[in-house]
Amino acid sequence: MIIISARKFLILTLFIVFPLLAHALDAGVSYAVFKTPDGRPYLEVNLEIAAGSIMYRHIDSTQLEAAAEVLILVRKGEEIVNYEKYILNSPKVTFPESLLDVKRLVLPPGQYLLDVVVTDVNDATNTDRFSSPLNVQFDNKITLTEVQLLRSFKPDSGDGPFTKNGYLLEPLPFAFYDKDATRLAFYAEIYQADRSVAGKYTVRYVIEKELGNGQKNLVAAGSQEKSPSSIDALLVQMDISKMESGNYSLTVELRKDGNELLASRTVLFQRSNPFLDLTDIQLTDEVVEKQFVQQLDKERLVYCMRAISVLMTGDRSQAILNILKSGDEKQMRFYIFRHFAERDPNNPELAYRDYMAVADAADVKFRSGFRYGFETDRGRMFLRFGQASDIVHVEDEPGAPPYEIWVYYKFPSTNQTNVKFLFYNPSLAGDDFILLHSTARGEISNPKWERELYRRNPTEYADDNYGDARNVQRNNGRNARAFFEDF
């Protein structure tokens, strides 16, 4: 896939203050040559116009609209072989959006020049134009089409312009994955494999970071095995959530047994991941002032800091304590934003909302009257490991204070199964249960938990040696060990 853009990629929508002011038109174009099922080649052109570069006009008090005149020319010398000229209208919106379109033109085999001219209908002086050589050629050997980068895809049985082979494919003409992107997706087609390959062959795809001076660093790779056919669609997605900002290349290769290269394509793209591996220099006032933490008042800031602190230890725990003591709202905002940017560099706000939704639920469910619910032992475990698979709650067992046993059938934190936690309330004050024993690795393990739970009856230990006793006699309705071991 060929990517063309006059000003490239880093597009900012600048309509906050001047909603009708357009900057120089910025259009991204990608294209690929495919074949119809009956073997006719056609050109697919994907177009995106950045929202901040085209003039939106008010059509009423709340709605805006923009339009662009698009001219697509395929020519051989001075001869026009095929063309499309049309008006691309935006939907009616309350805030400017990018315009996205796709066109397909049937072409005979040959060498051509592709010209695309885009003009703002509301400002005829605002144009963008570009051209590129175009090769339309299919022979009898295995062929890999240009690789189309995608913003997203999903199953769709409709017949819309972006639907192909049962999927809605949203193209990415600017070849730019922003900080919210966690997946890179691409589409390509393979032709005539059945004429060139005996037995299965391999599709290999690699992402490399461009280091300059021809140097590259392998970042990610994947592969899949294919059986030869006359036509095959290739739809792949790769994880880029931990990929740092920079210039990258995606290379797709077809190889047969013996690792012989049959065909390959390479497409360049850019990645912006500004919150990955944040440094104090990068995390400036200007950055934080644009983030979600600016919307939090002091009460919510303190609440959030305390919700974070329950899972912190060592220096990080002390850092939170120091900030809370200072009452400095700016430091709280910096800390909260950094914390959630580390958890999800692509979407710190979503990470914040997801975490605080669980913290809020823990606060409601486990509040003891003395502290927030997430600051209790049960609340901390709920925050760390989520809802237990099963819970046994006992209020009136002879000789024991109220207790709970939580069971996790699958415990991803340690890859254990059937993990159990036992909480109890020896003071009978409020609803503040304390963790007494757990089978989870790294958590409190108390071999004498049963002795502690039934300490009101010290004469009924099951072991002769009082100092080493761990169990109590199973009578008078004592069920904790049965629950803990047999549940």
C-alpha cells in the first residue's frame, strides 16, 4: 500500500476556539490493486481528510457540515484511462470530524500514473494534491497485493463501501496509530498460490522500528500457515500497546518450504505513544493540564490517592503518604496521571475509570465505619483480585466470631486453582473483617488459623501439645475447616 500525505500524520483538531477556521487541507491517500472473482483488476483508493484542515460551516445553531471535491485520475501519459470526480460530504455533526471515503476503479493491466486532487468546497484555494506511479499487473505466479493498514475491522455481512469478504474494514490512510490505539490491523489478498506452490506455505509478518541509516530493530512478529488456493484474504491484527513512539515498517512475506521467499510487501507507519515510559521531563504542567485529572476536585483527588495507596508498598506507599500530608493538589494530579499512564499508556483515563469503578464498589461493599471499604482487608483483596467465585459467610457459629471464606476457582495472579482466603472479625466491631489465612502464594499463611478462629475454646484443641496445636475438635457445629478444605 502506498501512503501519500503532503504534511503527514500528526493532525490536531483546532476547532475549540475557532470552529470554522480551516488550516491547509491535509489529505491522506492509500491505495492497492486487487482482483475481482472473475479475474479483472481494480484499483481501490482510500481517502481521509483531517478534521482540522477543512472548513466546516454552520447549517443551523448546533450543526456543522463540510464538503470536499475529489478528483481521482488514472492516466497513461496524457491519456485518461479512468477517473472519478465527486463531492464528498461530511455527515451533520456538532463538532468537526475527519472525512473518510473509498473508491474502486476497474483498470486493464498496465503502467499508469495516479493523480488525486482534493479541494475544500467552502474554500477553493484550500487544496491538496499528489501523484504516484501505479502498476496494475497480475501474472500466473503467486502474488501478494499491497498491504492496507486498518484502523479497525469487524464482521459485517452488508454491502457498504468499506465492506469486503464479510468484514467492515476501516482504512487508515494516514498510516498513523495514535496513543489510543492498542492494535495494528492490516488486510491483503494472495492470488495464484495454487499455481505456484505444492503443499502449504507460510505467511510471515514482522514489525520493525526504523532506527535511521538503514538500521532496524525487530519489535513484533507473527506467522500463519496457508493451503494454496486461487485467491485468499489475509486479515491480521497485532498488539502495539507497548510500542513506543517512532517510525516503523510492517513487512509481509510469503515463504514456502525451505524458507524460500515467494513475495513480500512493506508499508511504513508511525506510532505515537507519549505516555509509555514517562519521565519527569516529559510529564510537564502543559501535558497534565490537558488530562482527565484536571476535572477532579480535591475530595476526589484524596479519595483516589487513598484508593491507589492500598496496593502500594515501600517507597511508593511512602510517596503517596507524603503527598497526602502536604495536601498539594498539583502533586496529586501528577501522581494519579502518572500511575494510570503506567497502567495503560494508550488510555490512562480509561484505566482510571475502570480502577475507580472497582474502588467505588469496594468502598460501598466493605466500608467498616472506620475507613473506606477499599482500605479494609476484604476491600484490598477485592481490588487486587476481583470478585471471588464463591463466598461462605458465617455469623453465628459456636465459639467463633463472624468469618468469611472466599474461593477463587482460577487465580491468574499466581496461576493457582481453588485459592481460598479466610477473613474474620474478632473484635465484633462494625464490619471490619481481617485476613487470617490464605492459600494464595505471597499472601498471609497461618498454619494455626483454626486455633486463632476458635480461641474462645482453648481446651478443645485437637492436638495434645498445646504449643503446637493447630486444629480444634470438630463438634458443636464448627464448620470452618470443612468449608475451607472441602468447599
